[in-house]
Amino acid sequence: MSADPVTQEHRAVLVTGAARGIGAAIAAAFAERGDTTFMVDIDGSGLTQHAELLRGSGGAVHTMTASVADTAGVASVTAWVEAHAGRLDILVNNAAVPFRKAFFDTTDHEWDEVLGVGLRGAFLMSRGCWPLLNRPGSCIVNISSVHRNRLLPGLAAYGATKGGIDALTKAMALDAAPYGVRVNAVAPGFIDTTPDWPPPGPTRDEHYRQIAERVPAGACGEPDDIAQAVLWLTGPQARYVSGTVLEVDGALAAQAYPPLKHV
């Protein structure tokens, strides 16, 4: 198969967990600037639906249904990217499993699935894609979370995953720096990623009103807020930025606790 033309202006970008939410917004941002965008997710129908909306927006868009949690799936993805583009300029590890359950109720399978996709998957994808990325100017961005160190009940598995992403990001940045490859993470706060949940109406409005009350900025973020942060981290303006976790959360992580209401 002939490779797509890839230039410094139009880069080859791989985004995992790209069928919806933050991952879909990140893929859209790269495609709209003309980059050749590879989208991976286990949700094949959602992936296809979103990709159809992006085709014709700028750069070429390719999709693959695959799991990032096993080496065979990762090998298939890397071979697919190499066949189409011959290289990779940017890897965005966004795939994760939303999960909330007390640690004492969490099964072995649930723990393994959450960390397998969110943490092991980021490691496997980064390692598998390294031969395609190993070039000065390439970038890896891992998607962390405000819950990496600001937890709620029931976030043992998810919090451990995102805390691990922070450590993995810094360790990878040190390993990759001599090769001219930068590695960073973005830690989203409360982002409105699921427009159909809760269903539109009073319940949904109240849900997000309560969240907004806890955010110093007074509102939830949008998926594109995270996408724009990823674009900046992978652009020339951030050429000296590596090993950092960029918080995009409306000052949520800076807050000790929500202000007390005056009586």
C-alpha cells in the first residue's frame, strides 16, 4: 500500500480512545489542521461514525478497531500506521476505562481491565510505536486526570491508573529526551464528555450545576479545551516542554476544597 504524503506541516498522528469525548475532540483538532489522523478504539461503530464526520475536514482520516491492552492489538496498530504513513509524529494515549467502585468491592478482573487499558495500554502503545516515533521533533501526549491526585470515593482503580500515567510520563520523558522526542501529559478536570448522560432536561442541568459549583472557574470544560492543550504541547511553541503534566481544569486542582457558603 502506498504511504500517505506526510510533511512537517501535515503530520501523522495516532489517537487512542478516539470514538467519543476527549479522544474524538483531539482527533478532530488534528484532522482539521490537515494532519493525517489515525483513530483507534474498541468501539468500531462509534469510531466509524465520528470518522465520517471528519473526512473532508482537512487531513486524511483512518480508523481501526483494536484494543491497546494487549501486544497483539498494538502490533496490528503499529503495522497499520506504518503501511499508511511510514512514520508517526505524534502519539496521544487517551484510551481509558471509566470506573467507580470501592476498592473492597473491586474484582481482580475489574482492576486488571481499568489499569490494563489506561496504564498498560499507554505503555504498550508507546513502546510499540517507538520505532516510528524515534526521531527529533516527535511527541507523545498521555491523557491523565485531575483524579490522579484529587480523589473521590470509589476511584481506587481509576486514580491508580492516572497516578501511574503521571509517573510513566515523566519516566518516558527522561528516556526519550536524548533522542529529541518529547513526552508530556494533560490532566483534564471536569469535562462535559457525554452529551446524552444524564438525559437532557432538569436532571442533566442539575448534575452539571452541582459540578460547576465545585469548579473555581464556575463551569465544566469542553472536550475541545483538552484538544487545544494537546495541539499546543505538540506544536513548536512547546519545543522545550517535556516531562510535564499540564492541568486543564479551571483551577480545580489548585483548590483545597470548595468555598464554604456564607450562612
